[in-house]
Amino acid sequence: MDILNKLIARADEFPTLPTIYSTLSDVMSNPRSTAQDVANIIAEDQAAAAKVLKAANSPIYGFRGRISTISQAIIFIGFEEVRNLVIAMGIIDVFRNMKGNFPINPVDLWKHSIAVGIITRLLGKTLRITNLENYFLAGILHDIGKLLFLKFVPDEYAKSIEYAMEKNLPAREAENAVLGVNHIIAGEILAEKWKLPQSLKDAIRYHAVGKVDSPNNVLVGCVHIANTVASLLELGQAGDDIVPTPNLDAWKALNLPDNFWSKNYDTLLLEYDAAIGIFLLN
């Protein structure tokens, strides 16, 4: 059985989204729901509540020390953003706690993905995107297919990483050569199972090429550029030693201000360190 069919056959064993995600979604879809209604659900999970408050008061959002309750966090950073923080925490916890001898440390993969999330959000903020809710989560989930490989086909995935290092190939090309399928396809399978919104599906599917013919094109372009920059700065480990070549059309489309990266370098690292402390060190 090839790797793709093996993954499909084991789809019922895939991790599921935390129950709190569907509960929050149901409450948030009710126009009569209040910030307190959402806060009450999150408060039932003390670990998630503590992390949401820590995130809301971190450099990522800029409300240092001013937010003391979940309902305040919802008011200041938004329903969707709080829900996405909770879902990111849940997914990271599921995959971070995997047991076994892996070809790459899952924590290092998460560090890379968190960096991509931070940079994607920074780009969206610079572009004055009005709805930034999915930017951070899109960056975090862009490589989720690699975690699926680690969980279900670790031995085969180890060979693809070794091949990537030996041949100096991007992870995607090495995966295709060794596994017959790449992490983008694996990520799509998981995104479909989780019924993620189309914006996140597009970010997972098209982050390597940097563009998509849909309203999510700017988001995809931001994730694409963020992936390159995270690799260039060696924030985490993406499973290869290659810095992806950015799509010049995607780069030009963002039309970033002069000296953007030098001006935002310290902010980027500050927010990255804060996110690592929130998502991985608790």
C-alpha cells in the first residue's frame, strides 16, 4: 500500500479538533451570544484560559497587563482571534505530545510554524488587512501535513528527510521522491477531515507557490513569504536545509515598505519569543 492510500485508510485515526472548537463555533454562530458566553466556555478549560490571557497580554497583541479576564480578551482581540488561539493551542498539544523516535523533533517543526504564523500576521497587519483572525493560524497550520507524516509514517518520513539533506532538496521534492506524496497533500487531507474554513485550506495547499485564484490570495502570499523568512532566519526546523525561493509575483504583490524587514526585525523576534513561551513552554 502506498503512503497516500495508507494515510487515507487510517483517516479515522487522525487527531480530531478539540471539542471546545466546535462548542465555541456553535456559540459564536448565534447572534445572541455575548463575550461572556464565549468566556464561560473557555474558562472551563483552565489551561486554555490561562494561555489565552497570556497571549492577549503578550507583545503579539500589545495589551500588556491590561487584560485580566477572558471576556476582556474577546472584546479587545475579537471572538475569532480568541477561538483561533484556542484551536492552535489544542492542535499543538496533540502533536507536541507524540511519543517515539522521530527524524525531527516535533517541537522544532512547531517553532518553524509558529514563526511563520507570527510573520504572516505581521505582514497582514502591515498591509492593513481588516480581518487578521486567520493570518496567525494559517501560518501555524501551513505545514500540518508534516506532523501527520511524523505520527503515521515516521520511518518512511525519516527517509525523506535524510534524502532531502543528502541531495540538498526542498522537503516537498524529497517527499515526492521517497513517499510518492508530499506534506501539502497530507495537510489537505487533514484540513478536509477537520472541515477547516477555505482560507486555511488555501494557505495549506498553496503556501509553496504563493498565490491562488481566490479571495484568499493575499493571505496565501503572506504565508508564502513568511515561510521563506522563517527559514532564512532559522527559526525552528522545516525538515530540510533549504531556504525556499520566494515567488516574485507574490513578493511584488505585497508591496512592502522600504526597509520593512530591518525595521520590524526586533518586533518579529519579540513576538516569536512570546509565542514560543505561550504555546510550547507551558
